[in-house]
Amino acid sequence: FGRGSKRQHGGARECAEEPNSLPPKRCPGSAWNPAPGAKRPAEGGAAPNHPSTIALFRAARKMSSQPGEATTFAELVVIHASDHGAATGSADARGWRPAMEDAVVVSRDAVPGAVTLAVFDGHGGVDVAKAGAAALGPKLKELSKSLPPSEYLASVFPLIDFAIKEKDGAKFEAMGSTAVCVVVTADEIACGWLGDSKALLGTAQSVEALSTDHKPTDAGEKARIAAADGHVLRGRVNGVLAVSRALGDYLYKQKAGAPPEGQLVSCAPDVTTRKRDPGGDDFLVLACDGLWEKMTIEQARALVRCAWQMGYKGPSDLAKRLVEYALMAGSTDNITCVVHVLDSKRLDLLSEADARAGCEAAEICYPACCCVRAVLPLRRRDVQQYDDGRMASLLDAVGLGRHAPAFAAQQVNGECFVEVVEREFVEDLDMPAGDAAFLALCNEWWERTAAWP
């Protein structure tokens, strides 16, 4: 049964670009010169001074070849989780990367009377992400004294980028960071972002993307890059960088006299704001693209609601369930996310039927999506030794124990199980498609990690 068959399941579907019904507010170019009394360089005159594509390739290769820690399977499955007060938690995994390059901000001091949440996703190293995270709170504290959320979020990232460049610009020519920041006030939720880190709002009825990815292939970004005398090749800025807006990356910001949006890579964020809805807003999720690589925003909402209904009510537990699933589903990047609960009382009203229906609608397996911790530490060679009893225990651990009789009837022990593909789970074991897809993901995880020390 299942021997020699060709694996067909390709893992969880890729995250699609999510529409954003909120019109973004573009950062004004005047934010580029934050120093009091500073004058913007005159427009025009100087010719663009962008480095060649070859120079960008060399710089990127140099940064990516920096030595990292040796990674073992035991390190691969380590997930760190932290609570930041009763309503906010974070979790992260270094995953397949040699080093962690993400940073998190959770602050109740940056903006008086508000909660500030942020995720920075570094590339080429962690230093720009760390510098951005360290500067965010102090900059917001100053800006929020005189500006509303939409304006201080529009200004804060250019301010941070300017400060980093003034201090360590040469060091960060080919190192950068995307960022997403959400400020929750008493009556408003404001989001500012650079790049492909994403924020969502889970409501009682649906999910809302608070941000949209800044990708070089986006029509608006592609036109902006062309206007900055650059081009998009293989979906990357000048064939090298996969995001079109970021902190750092100063090799891409050498057009003399141009505002942020006039550079190849812009530090000017987009900003969305919305009024809070006490009758519907349940929670926020902010995460780097390592999470969204293998999870849609609909799946993230469904998983958080499922986890809450199953008893994982600590915000760091919710964040950890998201990271676990993305890791097993095939994400190969650092994975970092923040969960902020807005209405725990309404979440307490979730029934099993509600959670199951949400998972089915999002094409994610209930309740197995929240039981990945039972799968991640296992090795393929160990599962191959499982007899019928241990297979039944594994199925129970992921909430799929109802399939144990069919496994026993078909004599599917561990050695056979690790060879089964999704189609065979459906056709030969009469499993629902969602359950079959989850078990296929398990097998793919064990296959990908089989050779790890």
C-alpha cells in the first residue's frame, strides 16, 4: 500500500496577495530630512549614481555568505515564545536559516494610551532589524506628541532609516529589514509597513488585511523603480532584492536629491487606519513573510480561533501554534509573529462547531492544525518503526484518532505510513481531503528533515 508511489502533494498553498479595502496614505517625501532645519537636496542636477547589478550581486552574496551557526534537527524545531502582558504574545523560530534575523517590538510606552506592535524582518543580517526595533519606540514617542497615528506612522520609518544611515550607512549597504507596525489606540487601529511583513485583523465574522506586500512585481512599485532608473528582473529589484521597500539597503538609495520614494528601494511606508469595532474586532496578528510563505490570512485567523477554542488562551501559545504550523508546512525562512488579543470574552464564546467551520472554510485541518507540536520533534526513521498501537497514538495526538481503525484494517503501520501520499489517504483510507492533506504535510516534513543530523 503506497509503496513506490510518486509524491503528489505540494504542501500548503502559497499565500496569495490579499486585497486591502483601505486606501493607503503615502508617506510625504518631506519626511526624508528629519533633522531640524535640514534642507532637502535640490531635485535634479546630479545624475543617478546607482551601483551596477553586478555590484549589487556581489554585495548580496558577501552578506549571505557570512558564517552562521551550525544547524541540527534539534535546533530546527526550537520555537521561542514570550508573553508581553496579558493580551500580547510573540513566538519565533530560526527554522532553516543559519541565524535569526528578525526583531519584535511590543510597547505600551511608545505612544501614550496605546499599544505598539511591530515585527522587523532582516535580510543580509540582523543588525538593521535590531536598530529599527530599538529606534521605533523613542521615535514614535516624540512624533505622537503632535501628530495623529496616520502621520506619525508615515514619518517614523524615514526618520529611522535616516538615523541608521547617518550612523552606519556603509555597514548596511547590502543589509536591510522589512517592517510592519500596528498602533492600537482607544478608538483606532493604524498600520504602517515596508516590504512583505504583514498584519491582519481577525474579526468575529472575517479577516481583514491591514497591509499589502511591497513587491517589485506590483505595478505601482515596478513603475516607481523604473522612475528611479532601475528595473525588475526575476521579480527582484535590479535582479537582486525581493522587496521594494525596506530600511537599510543603502546601495539601492544612492540617487542624489531624490525623496525616499524616488530611490530604487524606498523607506516610505504605506499606512492604513480604521476605527475600532468593539462589537467585532477579536485579535491582531503581525508576522514576517516566513509565516505567510505557507499560510493565508484566512488560515491564520482560523488557526488562532481553533487554538483558542481548544484551550490555548495565552497569547504566546496562539503565536506558537502559528509558527509551528508554518514550519511544518514548509516555510524555510525565519518565522516570527505577534498576536494581540482585543476581545477575549467574545473568543470564549467560540464553539467547536464554530472553530471547525472556520478551519474548513480556510482549508486547514481541524483540530490537527493546532497539534503540530506532536509532529515536529519526530524523525522519519522513528515513525517507520511504529506498530499499529503507536500509529493509533500518533493519530490521537493530532486529533485524528477516528482514522485509527481504518489504518489498522489496511495494515498501515509506520513503515507504510511514511510512504503514503495525499491521494492515497483519500482513495484507500476514505479520509476527508483536509485530514489527508494534513497527514501528507506530516510525511513531507519527515522526508525534508530525514537527513538532518
